[in-house]
Amino acid sequence: RLADMRGLREGRLTLAIVSTAQYFLPRLLGQFCDANPGIEVALTVTNRQAVLARLAASEDDLCILGTPPEGLDVVARAIADNPLVLIARPDHPLAGEVNIPPERVAREPFLLRERGSGTRLTVERFFRARGLTLPMRMELGSNEAIKQAVIGGLGLGALSRDTLALEGTTGALKVLDVAGFPLLRQWQVAYPRGKHLSVVAQAFLDHLVAHARQAVEAGPTIARIAKEAAQE
Ligand code: PGA
């Protein structure tokens, strides 16, 4: 289409994304803004509960969540895989074990995100469904805080795998081999049903559908490049 080839000359795009999506979405935005330099973007990064509230109030053009929004009259499309993993420090006794039973993991102190986090909701649901409660050592308000606390030896953590895009190969964090994990989820792009999408919003939605999978899968490559750059 001619309009696609020329790029969208101007417009404003407002997005609300869950905090775990900030590890891949900016790369997609980078490509999109390169092709459409006239566009102004406002990006709100917050947790699931806050994104759902913004979605219900139709505050943004598009929202990105880690799992489908429940209980809202919205259009949601899966755009890429979003596995959730459990992590430990590499010298943790469980780090070298395979097929660890969930019951064993549930005896370890856990670092959990704040209430309202989709990451926390997913991991708590998994253990609750097995009659288990995770012993919470500490509640932390961000994915980076969880990583640093795990590195600090405070306990085990649960994170969307994509949040490890940069640490992937540095060896500071180890993904545990727990039975039932990774929990398979899919990134979702959502907007209120019946909402009129602007030309820019529709173009970015199409860009997500076409390229999100590839951007998510590029995470490990980015980790390798970062590691190589650090060694030079
Ligand atoms: P969140 O991310 O924990 O920042 O709400 C949502 C998710 O990955 O499910």
C-alpha cells in the first residue's frame, strides 16, 4: 500500500504495557518509528492491574498484557510466546537439579512482585492449584528489583522469560528446571471492543502482529551482543 511505503507522516500513538513487555516492545517501536518518523509516542509502563484499568477506561490506543484480559469486553490478539520461568542464583542448591517437584520449590523463600502484577498472579495460581502457598520472603515492585534480590541471595524469583533478555548469558541468574515450568503464556495486544483505531494505531497493531514474534525471539541474540561488547 502506498501509505505504508511512504510512512505515516504524523500522528500520536498512546500505549500502555505491563512492565514485563518493556524488554521487547521498545525494539518494535524503534522499527516502527524509523519507518514512520513523524509519529509521537507516549508509552505507559505499569503492572497488569493498572493496564486493565486503563483498558477498561479506553485511555490508550493499544494495551499489551502478558496473558489475555479477563472480564472485559475487549478485542485481544496473541502476538508472541511469553513463558514464565523460576530463577535462582547459580550457586543455589536447586540450580543444578532437574525436574524439581513444585512442592520442593514451595519450601524456599520467594521474592514476589507487588499485588496487581500479572507475573505474581500467574505464579501464585500455579502453586495454589496444587494446594501450595509460596513462602514470601519479600515483596518487590519491579522485575529488576526481583533480579537484583535473587542475585543478592534473598530467595527464588518468578519472571517472564523475556525480562532476562540482557542477563540471559551472563551467568548471574539461573533458570530452574521445575516440573510444569516454563508456564506457557502469550503476549496479547488488546483494545476495547468497538473502539475506533486511528490510522497510526491500526498500523502499529499490524506491525505487532507481523513482527512481535521475531522481536521476542531476538532477545537471546541481544544478550549475546551485549556480552560480547562488554568483553571487548
Ligand atoms: P506484570 O506483567 O507482572 O508487570 O503485571 C504481566 C505479565 O507478564 O503477566
